[in-house]
Amino acid sequence: MILHQIADFLDYEWTDVNQSPSYWYEGRCLQTGDLIRLPRTPLVEAIACGLMQQLAEDERYFHEGKMYGVLLVELLTGEQRVLKAFSGLLNGENVVDGWVAPIPGREQVALQEAKTLAELEAIKQELITLKQLPARQEDENLSREFAQQLQVMSDRHFKLKQQRQEKRQQLSDTLTGEALTLALEQLDAESRQQGIERRKLKRQRDVTLATLKAAIATADTRIQSLKQQRKALSRQLQAQMHAAYSLMNFLGQSSSLQQLMPDGLPTGTGDCCAPKLLHYAATHGLKPLAMAEFWYGTSNQDKSQGEFYGACAERCQPLMGFLLAGLRPNPPTPFPFRVWGEVKTIYEDEHLIAVNKPAGLLSVPGRYLETQDSVISRLRNLLPDGDNLAAVHRLDQETSGILLVARDSQTYRQLSQQFQQRQVHKVYEAILAGIVAIDTGLIELPLWGDPQNRPYQQVDWEHGKPSFTRFRVMAREGEYTRVEFAPLTGRTHQLRVHALVGLGKVILGDRLYGCNAGATRLHLHAKELCFQHPHTQAIIHLQTETPF
């Protein structure tokens, strides 16, 4: 059974009249340009929580962390039913009773997929063998031994050199003429002999290690070749799969992933919950009412068990305009309640946008495909002038609060200058794990980011850059302290390190800097921002409510 009763997930009658969405799945119809939106409502979230309880009772769902989704639909009779789906494979299977099946197309390339996966596995095993080549460890051990021998020799030669210098001085004081010349020549000969001894040891080292290094170089060349081969195979399989996958929308239109995104797609596109749920509804004449996606299983850096998440920017969001086409367009919500995904505006005009960034979302896209979801990428996907958007400053991924976005280069330059010249007033609120005894003060510490341990920052009085933060204790609540921070500089992780080193307390939920409490998020929120509008010259004072 694919269509489930609401009662299968809720053991009570849903009577809450509040249906205010906490998130919108949205995209623009490719034909009309209309914005079409599908909400995540309290009811569908309650259904999702019921599904989580069912997952918790079955050990099959404990082994891996993945995204799950539910779609509330309406039948032609007006009855409401629920679809459920999982992303990718579930315990190695893509078809599981009671769950929406994969989007058609994968079976067309099943043989090629199996062949390519076998080739990729063989490459993986060869890479492991080459990286664990015995010559590498032998080279490392012998290099260390020769380095130790050279160090011992250098120490001995240094002492002998000092002794010769002292002896030269003594000879100059006691001898003259030919006797002095012969004595000094003998000392010079000793110096040359020690140089010969050092060069001999280096030659011995080079000869001994030459064969090993040649084997390592050959292995490294093979590794690079295998990596290129692996990349080419993956791209080839991905292109074949994307050409085979066929999606349906609510206009009755069918299109392959390759046609929808000809410039290329990340691995896994089409296997996520949202496309599977919407495709199934479209092909079976079901009207979507609300949808929710959540993470269940082992948490990772980006996802926590039981948390709701929106459409991922790199795989699902680009498909939303097509998938939702045919549903009734939604009228644009007037400012200040305009919402893009989980990103809500608190100010907007023709020059700039200020949004309330949720915790867990990047400010700007990262380098890799899995870090493309961000405030900027979401806005760029949905706004007509999206290509011109630029974040004026940054908030850490785990930090929530006010983020300022410029809509043109001139606005960006002028606002950036205000930040650089410390003309922008910023206020953050945080909860610290522990009691801070001092009520107010100024923290002044030089911060330095170790290149070998990014993004971790530390206090370094020799290399660090100066950073300043004013703080005020707002309340002491049990074993925690609520603090207001006003940073005067904008160094990476400034408030997190100033809390830890300056106040001796870690911010609640800050796993990077050692908080082991069971908090679901970093308790740091950018709640206030005050600056001068670069065009009207008006003072803009923005404030948001702290969500914890």
C-alpha cells in the first residue's frame, strides 16, 4: 500500500486550526514564470513526527542517516492521504513496500550502472593498495633514520667547529710564521674532512632512497591516472542516468533530468524525497497539499536527527519550477513576510535585502557540490535579479540571524566599506554553558587561524590579528548564562573564541570548540544590525527575535 491514512501516523484527531506554513517548497513555472509554492504546515509536520516514531521502533532504520519525506495529497473524492519516501537507497534497496518507488529510468541503465560500479570498486581497491604501498612506510622510516644521523653529525660538527675556532685563537696568540701556517692548515683540513663526511652520508641517503622514491613516484602517477579515470566513469554514468530519468509534472508534461538541467547535475539528483513524492503524485492524479522532509538516523555535520529541512539547493530546488507546474500559482506575499525557503526577509528595497538566516544554512555557497545550499543560492534561484546578489558580510553556518545582501555592485561596495570601517553596529545574543561572574566588559584578544587546522581559530599573541568585543550578561539561568555580544571587529569565529577564552565558557551547542551538551544547534543569534543606507542615507535599524 502506497497511499496511507493520516490516522496511520497520528493517534489523535487533528483539530489545530493553525495551518501557517513554516516553510515553502517553491519555484517558477518554466512556461508562465508564475511562482508556485507548496507549504510545510503544522499538520504535515505532525504526520512526519508520527513517521519518525515508527522508524524508531524498527532497527532497520538505525544503520544509516538519510532524508525521509511525507506528502499530504487529496484524492479526486476529496479524501486526504499520505505518501512517504526516502532518499537514495534504504538498506541497499531502492524499492521497499509501503514507500514511493524510484523515479522511472534507473532500470534502463541498470546493467551499465552495475558494470560501472564494479569498475569504480576495482579502481577504489587499487587506489587503496597504491596509497598503502610498503615503499611509502619504508621510505618514511629510512628518511627519519638518515635525518637523525645527519642531526647527530651536525651537532658533533658544530661542537668541533667551536673547538677549532677557540684553537685558532690560541694558536694565533702563541705561534707565528710557518708554524702558525701549518697549524691553521691542519685545522682547515679537519673542517674539509667533516664536509666530505656530511656529503658522503647524504649521497648514501640518496642512493638508498632512490629506488623507493621511484616506486612511490610511479604509484603517485598511477593514482592520478586512476582518479581521472574514476571521474570520467562517474560522469559518463551520471549523464546516462540523467538522460534516462523521466519526471512528470501536474501539467502532464514529461521531461528527463538531462533536459531540465543540461549544464549538469550533482550525483543523486532525482533520488531525493521531494522529486520522488511529487512525481508519484503527478503520475497518479493526486493533488499535493503539503510536504515535509526530515533527517533520521545517524547525524552528521550538516544534518541532525529529527530536524526538518527544505529542498536542497543543488539537487531539488532547480527542479521545483518544473515539478510544481500545473498547481495553482501563489500570489506573492507582501513584504515584510516574504519567505524564500526557510529564509525570511526583514527588510527589502531595490538596493538591498536583509534576511533572517536560519541556523544550519550557509551564508554563501561553498566550494563543493554538497555545500552549495545557502542563503545566496536560494535567493539566486528565485529572484529575477538573483545573479547580481552578493552577501555583504558572513554568518557562520551554525549561527542564525540578520544577514545583509546587496542587489548591485555599488551598494555592495558602499556597505562593505561601512563594515570595514567599523561603522555598522552589530549585536548578538548567546547562551553560554556555565555561569559568567562578570556583568559587563570588553574582551580584547588576538586571533589567528592555523592553516593546518581550518576553520578553528585560536588566541596567538605573536601572529594573531586584534579583535574586540563588548559583552553584557542578560540573565543567569540555572547552569547557563545568557549574554549579549557587540563585536567591534569581525574576525572568523570571534564571538565563539572570545566566549571560550575571554569569558572561560563555551557557547552552548558549539561542538567545534568543545561543547559536549546535547544541544541541537549553536546558541548564537545575530539579533540586531544598524547601518546607514548607502543611497537614501537613512539610518536602518534591524532587529529580530532570538529563537532560543
